[in-house]
Amino acid sequence: MGTSLKVSLDKSGIKDLRKKLQKLHKRELDWGFFEGFHSKAQMPYAELAAILEYGTDSIPPRPAFGSLVNSLEASHIAYEMDVTKPFKDYLERDMNDPYKIFEVSGEHLVDRHGDTMYNWLSSGTMNNDNAETTVGLKGFNMPFVESGELIESISYRVK
């Protein structure tokens, strides 16, 4: 007489994981310049950031946003280190709201974007220097830095 062995696999953990991943898929994170008006430039922060990013006839492009995106694509280790714990907590615990993952991600991107702008002169990127007249007016040669107002206005939102 033969013996039989019956094994059942509990798939409830996989189903729960799928539900949590679907909740992540439904949310979006944006970062950049959403509101506010630069007091000295007399224009919205987003407009000033676009002028600096793409340049004009008299201002060379300083693609801080594009540079950050390229660096994130090249190496996302710093980002992964920041987001690993909240992501792991969300997937392994009874947390239903993935907001913490997006919050940590948003803070990381805002900080990196601000650092990219603040350190533009020392980054080795082309077109770093301000024009001599701008240096004379500001008293120093840091293309994205004058009052710090633009850098401080970078923010994120979770939708």
C-alpha cells in the first residue's frame, strides 16, 4: 500500500503583497517648483527655474534638474539607502498607507536637487560661471545662489 503526501501552499502572503504593491502603483510623487513667487526676480519659482535650466539668449543653460535626473539614473544607491527601511516596513508590517515611502523619496529628491543647485559651480559642469557683471552685483560666483530663496522653494507632493 502506498502512502501519499499532500502539501498546500498558503498564498495569502503573496496576495497581501500584491495588494500593497498595487497601492504603491496608484500613488505618484512629483518634485520641483509648484508655487510661490521669487521676490527679486519678480516671477514664479517654476518660471525662474525653467529659465536657469534651459537658458536664454543672455543666460547659459544650467540644467540642474536634468543633471540630477542623470545622476539618479547612473547611481541610485543613495536613494535606495534612504527608502529601503520605509519600503521594507510597509511590505513586511501591517501598514496600509504607503505615504512614508513617498515622503522619504520626496525629501531625498528635494535635498538632492537643492544640493545640485547649491554646488553647481564645483560640479565640473559646463557653463558654471556667472557673467562678470553678475559676479559684481552678487559679490560671489555661485550661479544658483543669491538669497537661497529658489533652492528653499523646491518641494514635493504625493498624489
